[in-house]
Amino acid sequence: MTVSGVRVRIAPSPTGEPHVGTAYIALFNYLFAKKNGGEFILRIEDTDATRSTPEFETKVLDALKWCGLEWKEGPDIGGPHGPYRQSDRKDIYTPYGQELLDKGHAFRCFCTPERLEKMREEQRAAGKAPKYDGLCLKYAAEEVSAKMAAGEGSVIRMKIPTEGSCDFTDGVYGDVSIPWDSVDMQVLIKGDGMPTYHMANVIDDHLMKITHVARGEEWLASVPKHILLYRYFGWEQPVFMHLSLMRNADKSKLSKRKNPTSISYYSALGYIPEALMNFLGLFFVQIAEGEELLTMDELCEKFDPENLSKAGAIFDIQKLDWLNGRWIREKLSEEEFQARVLDWAMENDRLKAGLRLSQSRISKLGELPELAGFLLKSDLGLEPSAFAKIKSPPEEILEILNTVQPDLEKILEWNVETIEAELRAIADRMGKKLKVVVAPLFVAVSGSSRSLPLFDSMAILGRSVVRQRLKLAAQAVASLVGPKN
């Protein structure tokens, strides 16, 4: 497939740690652009104002740069089709919402959240898929105007055909047909004036002249809404390509609840970006056995978007380890290896911060590895016996670990102060003294009850590494508790 004037994009939401699935989709778009002499664009989709943060946006940019991906336009470098952050584009979307209302392709919906939730509950109870029932479609223009004048809150919803199906050709799945009666009357403009993902996505792709939209297969069911918006606006639609989801070895969806998924986790453990890109890129190429070690240029040369598997991309950590080891041994010179080690140790100020905390706690330099070595370890190798010195019984330790894990996810900005504040709040909610809560965390995070200050250590290690260590610690302690009756 050779296409002129190709423009593709990656459009992550800054609502959490950047996921390896984002790197997977970004790499496909990057290779597609390079293969076709096109342009790769980065756009930040932060319409979810309650979960999007500047910290996560920075992490997204840093993670994709670490992966070795370069974009032609983006929020950090600008470009002719900016702004490249949706929250900065709010005023752009408003006229389009009004245009759809004026053309009769959308309507004002005044339903309250309580009414919508009751509606969905009744639909589920009847064995139906929950979707909007069209109540506000019946209002005449005069009634809508009166409600607006009275200050009633509203959103803008799109109208959906009542008969037939949406038929389109996907670049991966081929011909697809989705009945219109299975498509919801999507909210396009929320009550605060911000667009939903679907509205902003289509408008931005059009204004940024995106020719091909490559994304995960979870968005396949949303294509009818997007195609309908292109038709309503009278715009040419892009080519859609939906890639199979990243999956665990057991074919379940790759998620942080089961396995580490953050790009920052793999960076922190000492995986090198070329190996991770090599690993992900193998899902997009056809190679013979023995040809697995590929640079970005070699991936681009072998890249074949017309022969993609629909079976699912299996995230095989053993294969990634194997590739990473080969890259370290075969692709890095002695000087490059030494430089990479130093860069990795200094990443996020890890080594410097660890040394600063260690200086007042040692009498000999030789004590450093035992005291601070956990900051550089990929695996603590925790055994249940590591928790033997803690006074709390295993059941209480497990309760603490299982409570702390999800609660730490609520922290928007990960630093010493916010970690301490959240752990103190957790202790209060659990009705326990802080020292009782932090005791098992010392072992979980460092592998020892004698270590560097806990809050500082957690801040240095980063959210994704701490998450995984707490999960592994909980698994170790669970073996002491035994099965529930």
C-alpha cells in the first residue's frame, strides 16, 4: 500500500501512566507514515477534564520520545493545524455543534443523570443493551427554546438512522456491517460545552487533514458514529484501520491489574527502547525465523499493513526479555552499553536521589548496595518469609496491601508529599496507626524492613514500579493466609 499525502496521528489521553498499548498503536502509525512518505502527528485528547493532568501529559510525551518516535506536529512543537491539545480547542468545537442542530442532525437533550440511570437499569433488567431512548427528540423547537430560556441544563446528542446498517471497509477487518439500531444517540457536546471524544475526534481529524485513522479494535463499534458525523458535515472520511488488542498469554486483555503495562515500568527496569520497539514491531511484519532482531529502519522496510493478524498481539514478556538481552549483547558497543547503564541509573534522578538519602545512613560505601540497591533492582524476589518480622498477622498485612494498591492510583501528582498524605489518609480510613500501615510497605517496596525513607523511595521508584511491587508482595503474603473458607 503506497499512498501519497498520508497524515496519521496518535491521540492519547493524559489520564494515567502511558500504556505499552499506546506505544503499540503509535508505532504502527509511525511506520505507516514512514513507509508512505507521510507525516506522523501527536494530539493530546484531554476532553476528560476530571482525569487529565499536565503531569500525565508530560509522561505521555516523555514515554513516546523514549520509544524513539518523532512527530512532525504536536503540543510541544506546534504546527500549522494547532492547537494540538483538545482543551485548547474548546472554542473550535462549539460552532460545529450548532451546525448539527441547525441541519437537524442533532438535538438538545435535557434528561438528568438520574433519569438516564433509571432508564439504563430498566433496559438491562429487560435484557436490552442500554442506550438513549429518544425522549427529548419529541420536543418542538418552541419547547426547546423555553427550556433553554429557563436555564435547564442540556447536552447535544446526535441523531441516528432508524433503519438499515452502516457498511464500511476497514483496513484490517475488511468489509464491516453494523446495524444502525445498535448505535446509541451519542452525546456530542457535554453540559459544560466541551465535546465528547467522538465529536472532537472527528472534527480534529478533519481539520488536521488526517487521511488514515489507525487505532485499537475496541473502537471498531464506534465507527458508525464517526462515519455519520463525516456525512452530516459533508466531509470526506479517512481510511479506518483497527488493530488487534494487545493481550496476555492467556488471551485476556492486557491490563495493569494483571501485568505491568506502563512504558515507564519497562524503562525503569532497564529495558532499552530499541528492544521494546523491535518487540512491538514484530506484530506488523512478516519475517522468517532468525530475523527477529530489527532496527526501526528495518521494521519500516518490512512493514506490511495489508497482512496484519486479527488474532491478537500476545505480549510475551519472555520474548521481550530475550530480545532485550540480544540488543544489549549484540547491538551495543562497550562504550554505548556503559553510557546506557549510566543514563538508566540517572533516569528520573534515581541514583542521585538514592545517594542523597543514603549518605546519612551508612558508615561505609560498601553498605550502599544493601541499603539502596532496591532502587535499581528489576525484581526483589520477595518470599513470604520477608514479612516475618512484621508484628501484624498475615491477614492484616494482606488487607493493608490490598487497600493501599488501588488507593495510590487516586494520586494525581506522584511525589513525596502526595504519597505521604494519601498513606496517612488510608491509615485513618482503616482505623490503624500509620506505622502499622507502612511496616509491610517497607518490605514490599524495598525487600527489607531496614531501608531508605518509604515515601521518598516510593517517589523515586515511580508509580508503575510501586504498583507492581505491592501486587507481588500481596501474592507472597496471600500464600501465608491460605484459601478462604
